[in-house]
Amino acid sequence: MGRQICINSRHALRSHIVQQTTLLHLLSSAGLWFSRMRQRKQQKKATCESHGQDSSYFIGWQEYERNAYHEFTNPNGIIQMGLAENQLSFDLLESWLARNPEAATFKENGVSNFRELALFQDYNGLPALKNALAKFMSQIRQNKVSFDASQLVLAAGATSANEILMFCLAEPGEGFLLPTPYYPGFDRDLQWRTGVEIIPIHCTSSNDFKITRDALDDALRRAKEQEIAVKGILITNPSNPLGRTISAEELETLMDYVAKEGIHLVSDEIYSGSVFNSPDFVSALEVAKGRDNVSGRVHIVYSLSKDLGLPGFRVGAIYSPNEVVVAAATKMSSFGLVSSHTQHLLSKMLSDEEFTRSYLAENKKRIRERHDALVAGLRCAGIHCLESNAALYCWVDMRHLLYSNTFEGEMELWTVILHEVGLNVSPGSSCHCGEPGWFRICFANMSLETLNLAISRIEKMVGRRRIALLEDPLPPSKRPQIEGRRIYVN
């Protein structure tokens, strides 16, 4: 009897061990499967081409960083003209800081507020900054539009703000319409992590790249053919890269389309305080005012990177009259907060309305002077620009300098400008322009002396180019090879 019990116990033990071993094996296999699936997903995101890093826009930056121009240490280096950065009015900001040292030194009325700022802040943002930013945005728009601070969501720059809106307004695989040419970084900002599709609205030089109803209809038709549900339209106003304000007529066309299709409009207005010539800037909110058929579907993106020249501070904002969007965006902003010290400093600066008024006026004057210097210099070299009245760059027409009226011809010219002339400019194809030969050239991120040197280099290049074009256009066999580098053309 005892022997039988012992045998049964051994059988039971063996059975238990087998079961446990099988279970451990299954768990291990399942863990390995999940690990592999997670790794594949990570690899897919890591290798996803929608980031746009292999665009000529970013490649030019890489080449500049390898051989950056310096007046004394590298006078033959590459001059950075692909960076839309405002370095013209730092002295005005520094003067304000000198007059208001407490703002940057952790003090409030002579008493340290270091501990208060060092502790965790609610991701709603400091009320002082949101109130000051709302007033500043209204001031830029000549108080034709008022902003409610409770409908502002702070984010780590416009990049973060635009991505948050894509997460809020569209599901992966759904689309947004964007007029071409558009800022190359949108390939990364709008779709890389969100999975949102960009459908270009093809605009042409025949009408100075204005947005038309026909172009909108064409974009929507192509989206339907690809079975992409369109959730909205995103514009930059003033335009990047065109450097012009979008007209009230174009905005009315967009509002009509938003109402008809029941979609959203996102207006990226980060250059709204950098309009230096007529016509005046018109915000999308101004046109939407009183139109119940677009209520809750017009959203604004803003930042202090361009108008104040503070891209390193990473201060952006979403403004939306839609409570659901504000609530969702506020939650998502926790992944990209603005530091409390930065918020404190800027709340003080933007609350000084006398300073902001004088700053905006002087900054616009300086941008206009630098813009005019570039346009005049290029004109002397036989190069013309699209007429512009805003932002920190010009949309430059070099079609007459192409060896062939193709995007290969554009890339050949861009390669010459980058490596032989020593200028990093942004080719139109990186901005999804449908016509080869257009380039975006920035002018506010360098001294006037450096700008004049860049213009001098362009003049010499044009002279050599004209002679070569008269003698013999470059044969196809000598055009640069661009295999392995995706050039974005739609």
C-alpha cells in the first residue's frame, strides 16, 4: 500500500513538473513573441521614412555643420541660409533683461522664488504666462481678435503643438491637406509619430502659389482615390516658405471649404508678428468670427521662436475654442512641457506692453531692411524673388539657372550652391514644390556682412552658370547621383 502511494506520488510529481515546465515554456515563448513584436514595432518606427531626415533640407544642414562658415577660422566655409532664425533683435531683448534683472534671477519683488519655480508645476502652465501670451497674441493682431487664456495650451514649441493637434484631430491613416510648397519639417512634425497622411494641395507660380477652390477639390479627389479620410487643412500664415501673408480671400475660400466638408482648419501663425509690409496680417480666427458653420473647428498654433527669436526656449501654444480639443491637448502637453523658469521669465517680459509694442515695431523694421538687402542683391545678380511681406526668408526663382527643367536639374544646381558656392539653401523639392527651380533663402540669422558675402558668392556663381549654359548644358551623364537619398516631390 505504501509502495503504491509512493509510486502515485512520483507520478503526480513528474506530471506536475511536466506541467510546470510546459507552462514556463509557453510563458517564455509568449514573452519572446511579445518581445519580438515590440522590437519589430520599434524598428518600424526607427526606420520609418516619414521622419524626413533624408530630405535635402536636412542633408544641407548636415553639410553645413561639417564645414560651417566663420569669418576668421573658416572664411571659405558654408554659410547657413537654410535656417529661419531671427538674430536681428537680440540687443532689444538683452536691454530689457538688463533693466529687469529679477525676471531671470529667481526673484519676485526682491524675494527669492527659486523653490516655488523648482517644484513640479501643473501641466496647465503658469497662469501669468498664459494671460500675458494671450494679450501679446491679441496685440500682434491689432486687437482685432481676442484670446481667452483658458483656451490656450502651452507646448514645447510649435513642433510639439502641431503634433499634438494631429493626435487630437485625426487617427492614423487619416489625412490633412497642406498647400504646397510647405515647410519641410512638417513631414516629421505632422506624420512621423501620429501616422497621419499629408495630402498636398498643389499650388503653382501661375498665380503666385495662391490657394484656390480648384486646387482644394483636386487634393480632396486624390485623397478619396487613396481611400484617405480627410480630417482637416493645415496652413502656415504667413506662409513658410513663400514669405507672404495669406489673403482674406484665400482664408474665406478655406472657411467655406471647412464648412462644406465638415473638417478642421489648423492655422500655424508663428510669423504673425513678423509682417513688415502690406497687406496686413489677417488671422484665421478673424475670418472665422461670427461663422457658426466653422465653430469649434478653427485652431491656431503660435510660438515665440520667430517673432521674439527664442527657438531655444521651446515655447509654443495651441489656441482652440473647442473645449474637447483643449482638454485633450492639455493632457498630451505633459509629454513636452515648458520649464517653469522659462515661463516665469517670459510672463514678465510679455506683460511689459510698452516693451512689446516698441520691440515689435523695431523688429519689423529690421526684418524689412534685411529682406530688402537680399532682394536687391539677388536682383543685381539677375535673380528674382516672389513678392513677399513677412517672415525671415525669400522664395527665390532660379529656374533660368537650371541645366534642365527637371527636379534632377534642381538637385544639380542645389549641389553646386552647397558644395561649390558654399551656401546652404533649401531647394523647392524639399518643400514639395511642384515646379523645379525654386529655393528658400533665409536672411535673418546672420550679420549684414555675412549676407553681403553670400550675395557676392551668388553673383559669381550666376556669372559662371550663364557662360556654361551658353556653351553647353550639362549632359545627363555628368549630373550628380542621388541614389539612396529620397528627394520629396509630389
